[in-house]
Amino acid sequence: MIKAMIFIDGSWLYHVRPYLLNLDGRQDFELDYRALPILIRNYLVEQTGAPVDLVRTHYFGTIAVNKPGHDNLRERQFYEMLNKRCNYQTEIYEFDFKNREAGRRENCLEVGLSTAAVYNTFQPGAYDIACILAGDIDYQPMIRQIRNMGKRTLLVGVKGANGFYPVHPRMMEDPNMFDYPMLAMDEHLDKLHYERTEQMRTCDSCGKEELSTFTSEWFYCKSCRDEYKQLRSRQTPVEG
């Protein structure tokens, strides 16, 4: 049986989501993160003609801290959902704005993904195929090193259109980077659409029950969320 690991650049995936939404044409389109690994595994089965064991899905993301007027609760809930409901192994890096409107760009995410992918090539029997969800050509040295170690690689990307091409052309054209044709997510939107269902939830703050489509482990009713937003808006940033 072939073993595969998925390595997701969460920042890249976040920026292609609006394109997928517009392409789908449905106002309620949401990416189903539990369906994504299944799509990748099934694609590999088609390409290899062999059973595929999806060992692990790694997700690398960032979270803004100390940013004036920004509440990162929804981001924390999202990452918790990936970890607990979708069984992703998440590595989240804080992006400290130091109470300023703009912060210095940091590369922790890219370094973290590359380190994990290369590290696992040295673990006996860890994986045979690395599935990379990214579009930045900066990953080229990592991908080549993985192949030099005898592993195979698959690019999971987006073809794009109308001036939006989120995968660097060299990522798709270089024959020395990937072993299989790119799996284009924009060609499989029907399999990646998440259908939300309403359910009764109990607020973790006041105990009130409310009908909601939120799926995170934490839940706060609309009244408590509004109260929290007002409290945040009254806080004055402290200059560092």
C-alpha cells in the first residue's frame, strides 16, 4: 500500500477560496475541509492504480495577534475545527502586529511546511508521496529535495482564469518537480462544497440556546458575541 502525506500552505489556500466561491456561483459555497483529503486520496488511487493510505494532513497557518481592532476568535475556532473535527495536524504561527496597523512579513509558515515535509522523508516508512497544496515557487528547493530522497510528489492547486493564476507557472511546467498531473481543485468543486446544517447550540458564556450553523467546539450566542465586540471596540491600543 502506498503512503501519502498532505502539506497545506494555509495562507495560500485562504487566498484562493474567494476565487473558488466566485467560480462556483453559489453565495453559500464553503470549502469542505474533510472532503479535501478524500479527494486527494481518490485521485492518487486513480493515478497509481494502488490502494493509498493517507497518513496525515498537515496544515500550516498564521494568526494575527496584537492587531488594533482585530478579534482572532473566529480564526482560533477555525483552527480548532481543523484539528478536532477534520483530524488535521495544525501548526499555527503568531503574526504579532505589536499594536500597529501593519506588521513585518514573516516566513515562519513556509519554513515550517518545508521543514516538516523534508523531516518526514528521513523517517523510515513515513510516506511515499508528498501532496503539496501551495503555489509559491519558493517551495521549489523543498520539492526537489523530497524527490532527491526518492519520494514522489503531487501538486494540488488551482488552474485559475481571467488574470488570477495562484500557482506559479514554473510550478506547473517544470518536469523535475512533480510526478503526477496537477490535481486542480477548481475542476472538482462539486466534491468540495460543504453543506451547513442548523443545530441547537448552548452558549458557553451565558447558557442560552440558539439555532446555529457554527461547528466549532466553542459556541457563543449572538448577544454574547455583540457584547464582546463592543468591549473590544472600547479598548485603546497600547503603543509598544
